[in-house]
Amino acid sequence: MIPELVVEDLTVRFAGLTALDAVGFTVAPGSVHALIGPNGAGKSTCFNVLSGVYRAASGSVRFGDAELTALRPHQIAALGVARTFQNIALSPRLSVRDNLMLGRHRLTKAGFLAAGLRLPSARREAARHGARVAEIAEFTGVGEVLDVPAGLLPYGMRKRVELARALCMEPRLLLLDEPVAGMNGGERREMAELILAIRESLGISILLVEHDMAMVMRIADAVTVLDFGRRIAHGTPAEVQRDPEVIRAYLGGAAGDGAHDPRPADGAPEPGPADGAPEPGPAGQRAEAGR
Ligand SMILES: Nc1ncnc2c1ncn2[C@@H]1O[C@H](COP(=O)(O)OP(=O)(O)OP(=O)(O)O)[C@@H](O)[C@H]1O
Ligand SMILES: [Mg+2]
């Protein structure tokens, strides 16, 4: 029921810049697959191709029988691919409930005319969607704030609402772009639990972009590592963590090449005493700019 997502030879160019260079990976049905790499590696670009926002120069993205690179965003959404954004994209003045109802729009059958005329069929449908929205809100921990304007919520709650809105599309593949960015430790752990709960109870595939390595290592089944648009490693979290290329890209190990900014001082992984591999940490941030 949940198809594989197969990305092959995906290349994306912006004037003079190859943001993705023949990248490939497969997201197994029902898995949490992490896409990691330093700032500017091409992670969000990949999401933008998968959701139909950017056009690929070449390569393919297959989700079951569908070739996503040929489709428009609403067609991709209709196949059950939902995403959250690196920067929160909720309507701040609308209540949480209305933001979530917007997420159900693609599933709504009654046209605007029927809804506008308050036909019984449209009323019944609205009630059904409302009930499902309440259920998803409960599941994601935003049930208490359904009537609050999204813009008034604290940051961590808004990130949850964004995730809830994506779930309201009843996706088969969920694309999460930095779901715990800007959150504190407690919020991060809760969000990690929620992502695992989504996988457990809905059985859907999750493609996760995240700089929080501790979280990636804890919840991902497979990890693909990008650096400057190229895939430099792929495997289980444990395999990727001890991959020399990954250590170099994250630690700036090729010292003096000037290509990588130093990591934030507070998140610098130290070589582990046992095998010399870095401990997971919030590494790989080149800069906060350019998002
Ligand atoms: N619309 C665009 N036009 C031109 N260049 C772009 C565009 N979108 C992304 N880029 C460039 O493509 C490269 C990859 O960017 P991308 O946003 O995919 O990186 P990222 O891996 O998501 O980084 P971060 O961790 O900072 O979010 C960067 O050099 C970026 O400046
Ligand atoms: Mg990004």
C-alpha cells in the first residue's frame, strides 16, 4: 500500500550552481529515512523537487508508478506526499483548527458552491473532516489549542501544528524539513517520539532532513548524506557515523580547504574514545543564512 520512493540520478541546477548532482537513494516503505549534510548541501532542494516546487534538470523520482518530476505540486500532494517547511508556513491569523482544515482541502469533495449553500452533504462532510482534524490534533499534542490563532502559539507548538497539518493530508510519504530546528532539548525529544509514533501507528514513510545528529541517529532506519550536492555516504546510522567522508564533511577534517565553516562551538562532536568516530551532535551547520 505504501510504495517505495526511488530517487535516481537527480540533478538540479541554479544559474551556475549544481545544487544536486546525480543524487540517488530509496526510501523503503514505512521507514524513517534521514537526509543529512552541512548547510547548502542540497537537502531542501531535494524536498522542493520531491514536492514539485523545483524542476529537476535530469534524473527521476518514482513513487510507486508515478514519476514525480513530471507532476505539479497539487498532483504530487494528491498522491499522498505531504511536507513541512524549514521555516514555518502556517497562516498566523487563522486558528489551529482552520490551519488543519486547510490541510484537508485536497480530500474535500463538496465544492465551494455546496459548502456555500450549506447543503446537508457539505455539512456532513465538514463534520467528518472536523472530527478527523480533532483526532490528529490530539495525536500531535495540539488538541488543547485548536481555537487559538496559530501565530500566537510558542514556536515549538507551531512546529507541531505544521506537522499536524501535513498529517491532515493523510499522507503515504511525509517530508519533514528540520522538524526540531530551534527547539529546546525537551521539545526535541517529544518531537522525536511523535515522529516514531507516526511511523508506528500510520505505517507511512518519512523522509527527514535534520541537523540534530543525535535525533537522526536515534530514529532513522537509513541515512543518506549529501555534501555540496553530492551523495557522499549512505547506510544505517551506525555505518554513516563512522564513514570517513562524513566525518570529514562534518568535522571540516580536510583542514584548511576553507570550504566548510567551523561548527558551532557548543555542538562540536568530540572523537569517541572507543573507535574515533564522532559522537552524534548538532553538527554540520555551515551558517544560519540562506534558508
Ligand atoms: N531557488 C534557488 N535559487 C538559487 N540557488 C538556490 C535556490 N535554492 C537553493 N539554492 C542553492 O542551492 C544550494 C543548496 O541549497 P539547499 O537549500 O538545498 O541546502 P540545504 O541542504 O537545505 O541547507 P540548510 O541546511 O542550510 O537548509 C545552496 O547553495 C543554495 O544557495
Ligand atoms: Mg534546508
